[in-house]
Amino acid sequence: MTPIEELRRVMARLRDPESGCAWDLQQTFSTIAPYTIEEAYEVADAIERDNLPDLQAELGDLLLQVVFHAQMAAEQDAFDFDDVARGIVAKLIRRHPHIFGDVQVDNPDEVKALWENQKAAERQKNASSPVSVLADVTLALPALTRAEKIQKRAARVGFDWPDVAPVWEKLAEESKEVHDAVNACDQAAVEDEIGDLLFTVVNLARHLSVDPETAL
């Protein structure tokens, strides 16, 4: 039995309706989702600390989350772990036509552009009507990360400043608008304007090649 088979066997045992673990049996996709997010952050933290033993452990915890979700789906006859693995294999092959096909690319930037183009084509193919370039930007992402992702998507279709200079001007403009809203004692406007200010700070970070989540 391979290690992944053993892990799946243990997970199925924990979810056995007759003799499984009471806590594991109580869980649903929704209750497990926060743990999945937490484990992904712990993987990132181990990488940031350059701690490979911790990274090994945290990757195991993250893998457990995948197996847990797959087990619950299998119990509903929706899909199982093998379906998840087959799906990602197919996606990797589809998204790398320069490796598994006859497309020619010369550098990492071209590979990234090819990947994004493939994603956009897949979104359009699976939709019944034209798809917005901002479609499927995950709502559950941290706000700074989601703002950056939205801006990158918009930039790909030309909705972006040409360089950092106009962003500085926008930053000053948004800062003044926060001051104006505060002076007007308009709390709703203050919230809106601070949102605009934060969004502009993310744009500044993007133009300066800084990850806003990491910086904060």
C-alpha cells in the first residue's frame, strides 16, 4: 500500500459512520474550509522561515485537507481523490501546450501569458455567455491579494496606468478624499474612501513589484 493509499484508508476509517471519530463525522465542507485556508498559510509561513522540516509537516497537513474534502465528496457520490488527481493532471497538460504540444515559447513571461490565455479560453468555453475578465477572482482571497489579482486581470486588457507616476497622483487624490470625508463627519464615505485609498496602495505596490500582503 502506498503512503497516499494509507492516508486515504485512515481518512475513510475516521469517517466510518459506525466506528469513526465523532469529530471527523461531524465535519462538512464548510466547517473544514477554514482549516484548509489555515494550513495553506502555515505552508507559506514554513517557506518564509526557510524551515524544510516544518514545510514537510505542513504539506502533510495541507494534503490531509485535500483528502478530507475528497472523502466527504466520495460519500456523496460526487467525486473522489482519484477524480481530483485526474483533473489536475489533465489541467497541467492542457495548460502546458509548449511541453505537451507544439506551441513555442521562449521565456517564463511567455509561459505565464500562455497559462493565463489558456485559463481565459477555458472560462469562455465553459460559459453560456461572454465572460468578464474579472470572472472567478476568488471571493475568499485576502482583500489585498484579491485587489491585486483584480488589477492584474484588468491590466491584461489595457485597463492600467502606463507607469508608476500617475499612481502617486492617485494616491494623493485618494488621501485627500479620506480627509474630506472625515471632515464632513460622513462615516459611510470614510469607509468608501479608505477602500479607494487601500486599493490605490495595492496598485502602487504592484507597479513597484512588491507583494502587498507580504509587505503588510
